[in-house]
Amino acid sequence: MCRILGVSRAQYYRYRSPKPSKRRAEDADLKQRILRIFAEFKQRYGVMKIHHELNLELQPLQRRCSPRRISRLMKELDIHSVTVNKWKAASKTKVEQRLNLLKQDFSTTGLNQKWTADMTYIQTKRNGWCYLSTIMDLHSRRIIGYSFSKKMDTDLVLKTLESAVKNRTITGDLIIHTDLGSQYTSDDYNQRLTELHIRHSYSRKGCPYDNAPMESFHASLKKEYVYPVPVFENYETAAAVPFE
């Protein structure tokens, strides 16, 4: 029959016992890895974060996978990040401009050269709005101090500062960068910075780019941990989730 139909025997046997191509076999393997990473991070990771985690796995195997390929495979698997963006209202208030030492230069050569601090809001059913205050070291991009409170006051940011100081040894010329919030411009906060020999740098009014690393961290944290939950039940529940 092969001779009559002009078909080679090899082609006939391939038809009878099909084997997946190398590309399809790789896709199948990548899909399993993507599903595992997606589940491990509770469906919060999108293409770029899965791309980072996946390539860490593939590096010892001397393999890589592009974001475009991951996007295609995720579409075939019909999975996507559960995080959503949330609209945030802006307020207009008269704020005194202060010295900006950082000037959007986030580069460092070592730890404890530049820190950045900020606060964000988390809503609960029983306790209303609660407030998360954090400090990041711009060299490691790690959170080195944080505090969670029912009040957005100077005590909150002071506790965060003390938390960071306990975790790090302050040496040399350290700068901490914040916005122009009343908590950060307070006499108590700046007196404590003076005692610690830390220079204070401020963002310009209405310019989130001056504190972009911290803005980015809080945005990612809220998209991945806060917004997927309609509203947290209480203060204790909200306090546990971001650092679970």
C-alpha cells in the first residue's frame, strides 16, 4: 500500500506511532513547571514574575524561556494572575517643599547607604482603615523594618524606624527618603533621625517617582495580597496576611 500510494514506510510508522516533537515536549514540561509555580504563589504571579522563577529553575539545566513563550503557554492553560489594580484618589493640600537629597538616584554600592520609607492603607470590616509602614534598603531592595497599626500617626513611623535600626548597623552616611506626610515631617521623627545621624530626604509634592521603589513595592503587595480579598475581617487578619 505504501508503494502504491507513494508513501514511505518511515512516514507510515510515524503516523501509526506518533511521537511529540522536541518543541511540544518542552512545552509540556514548561506547562507543568508554570502550573506548579502558579499554584505555589497562590495564583498571584503573572507572566514576568513566573518568568523570573521559571528561569531560576531552568538555569542549572542551561535552558531559558522567554516571557512571550510563557504568555502563550499561560493562555493555553487558561490561567492568569488574580491580582487587580485599584483606583486611588489624589488629594490636594498645601505642603512645604523640603530638601530632596536622593533626586531619583536609587543606585548604591552597599547596604545602609540609602533607605526609603512609606505608608499604605489596608481596609478591614471591624476596625476600618489600618496602616502599614515599611522601610526598604535600596541596595538589597529588602524590607528591613515594618509596623502595622490602627492609627496613622508619628508613633507608627517611629516604630518602623526602630525596627529597621534593630535589623541593621548604621555606619557611614545614611540617607532615608520619605514623602512630605506630617508623620515624616514631625519634630519627633526628625529628632530621632538626628540622634541616629541619618540624613532626611523628601519627595517633591505630587511626585511619586521620587519614591518609586517603595511605591512599586506597596503596589505589588496590595495587588497580590490585599485586593484579591474583598475586605479583611479585622485588624489581626489584615496584619497577618502581608507577611505570612
